[in-house]
Amino acid sequence: MYDLLIIGGGPAASAAAVYAARKRLKTAIVAGEFGGQSTVSEDIQNWIGTPHIAGADLAKNLKAHVLEYAGDILTVKEGAWVTGITGEAGNFSVSMGSGEPFTARSILIASGSNRRKIEIAGADTFENKGLTYCASCDGPLFTGEDVIVIGGGNAAFETAAQLLAYCKSVTLLNRSAAFRADEITVAQTMKDPKFKAVTEIEMLDVYGGDFVEGMTIKHKASGEAEKLSAKGIFVEVGQIPNAGFAKSIVDQNEVGSIKIDPRTQQTSAAGIWAAGDVTDVLYHQNNIAAGDAVRALEDIYIWLHKNRP
Ligand SMILES: Cc1cc2nc3c(=O)[nH]c(=O)nc-3n(C[C@H](O)[C@H](O)[C@H](O)COP(=O)(O)OP(=O)(O)OC[C@H]3O[C@@H](n4cnc5c(N)ncnc54)[C@H](O)[C@@H]3O)c2cc1C
């Protein structure tokens, strides 16, 4: 029986594993893969303390830091995917596709999410060559350029607002006439003369040479196609949390993100915490995920000591 079972291998789970081992909690970490979503980035410039790091190197560093503590106190299971959780606080059973389930007194879910991708011609080809799913990460690379934001929710408008601070122009593309974003956010963004929203369109393709040069769209009303030049395309059409395996045990919001108390990271189920992109927090970054997991660990540590068998 482990004190703690950590699910994930990104910055959140890795930070949690290091803290758990240093607190001498008997811990197991089940990581599908180490590194997390930003592994695909060529140059991460905001991992604090490290001005530049390739995503692949960040993944190696996270894994190396966790392995530093592997041994009697920390069991590392890589390449396994959690499929279900049963039991109750003090006695959980965590199953994977195959092999014996792990039993643990407490659980931290840090299985992250995947960005919802757009499925149009050229989107895959130009991913990370001008088309990006992370404005906070890549936005400053497009200073002084014309850029496009795809989406109509709060994330799309907040991304547009962020880009307006340094881009030449921002064009937001939305398939329908109505936006899902809050009215006040829409109104504030619309005030900026560098901002334009184009609605009721179909997106036909992303075009370019070595890098993005623009997008072709079709106006639904007229049927006319139009080419929009842009150096950067920022996609904000939602996230898919990796939390399906926990559906029956913790409360989730309408898109499947795990609801947590942001003071402690506790979920609706006693003995289960969650941290990082799998939760319903508003902002998603490597540093936030790692910090949230550390907050969870502090709370788990106290809970384990109060609830000694
Ligand atoms: C393209 C891109 C670039 C980005 N660039 C930056 C950047 O430059 N700077 C920045 O701060 N943020 C960046 N982000 C955001 C950042 O990557 C995320 O906020 C961060 O990775 C979240 O960390 P996490 O540990 O919560 O989850 P994730 O990174 O999503 O990691 C989840 C982990 O859980 C594992 N896992 C999933 N399901 C299971 C399961 N069932 N069983 C076991 N393991 C499982 C996965 O293998 C993965 O290792 C970027 C995001 C994207 C998509």
C-alpha cells in the first residue's frame, strides 16, 4: 500500500513526485510518458530559471529529476496508462490496461490535457511553423506581425487581447455569428483599432512555404473565398482533459476538467487531489502546473499525517 499514487508525467506530476519523495512519502508515479504537452516545442522561453530549453530537453530533465529519487521510497512506472480508480480515502485501487493494480491511501491526478486541434488542410503541416496552440508561449515571436486567432470563446478573446499588445493586427475567425466569450470581454477587445473579427466563415486551408503565410476562408453568406495574410495563427478552440478514467469518482465540469478547491487542490472525493491542466483552473502553463502540484503535495502531506491508519 502506497501513501500516494501520482498519475501523469508532465511538470505537475514530476514536481509532485520530487516533493513526495523528499517528504519521505511512500509514493508511486504512473506516467504514460514523461514531459507533457510542451515536449513538442522547439524553444520554451518561460520555464523560470532557464531562458531557453527545447521541449524534448525539458522532458529529459523532468524525468531525470524524478529518477533521482527512484528506489525504496519512490516507484516509477513509465509507459503505463491509468484506466480506472476504485475504493475510498485510505484504500484506493488504481488500475492500468494490464498488470496488477496499485493500492494507495491517497491519489494525485496530474494527467493533463490535449489541445483540441483544428482539422483543415495545412494545419498539421504548419503546426509549430507559425500555427500554434499556445499564445503565452509563442506570441512574442510574432511582435509587429499580422496574426490570426481562431475561436470565439473567452480563451480566443483573451489571446487576441494579449497579442494586440505587440502584434501589428489581430484578426479573429469564428465559424458562427455569435461568440461564446463574455460580452464585456468581446466589447473591450473590439474597441482596439488593430482588431477585427470575421464571423460566419468556413476555414479552407493554411498556406505558406517553410512557414505560415496565411489562411484561406470562405464567407458562408456569399460563398466567396478570401485569402488572409498572416505570419502567425493561434488556435484556441478548447482543451480535452485526460480525466475520463476518473469520471465516476470525482466531479468534473461540462468539458471534463476536474473541479478542485484552488486553495488546496482537493477534488470532490476525499483522499483525491488534482493539479495542472487536468483541473478547472483558468490558466495553463508549465510553471502553474508545477506550482499547483506542489500546493497539492503540501496538503496531501498534512492529510496523510492526520489520517494515519
Ligand atoms: C504546443 C504547446 C506548447 C506549449 N508551450 C508552453 C511554454 O512554452 N511554456 C509554458 O509554460 N507552457 C506551455 N504550454 C502549456 C503547458 O505545456 C501545459 O500547461 C503543461 O504541460 C501542463 O502540465 P501538466 O503536468 O498539467 O499536464 P501535461 O503536460 O498535459 O502532462 C500530462 C502527463 O500525463 C500523462 N498521462 C495522461 N494520461 C495518463 C494516464 N491515463 N495515465 C498515466 N499518465 C497519463 C501524459 O503522458 C503526460 O506526461 C504549451 C502547450 C502546448 C500544447
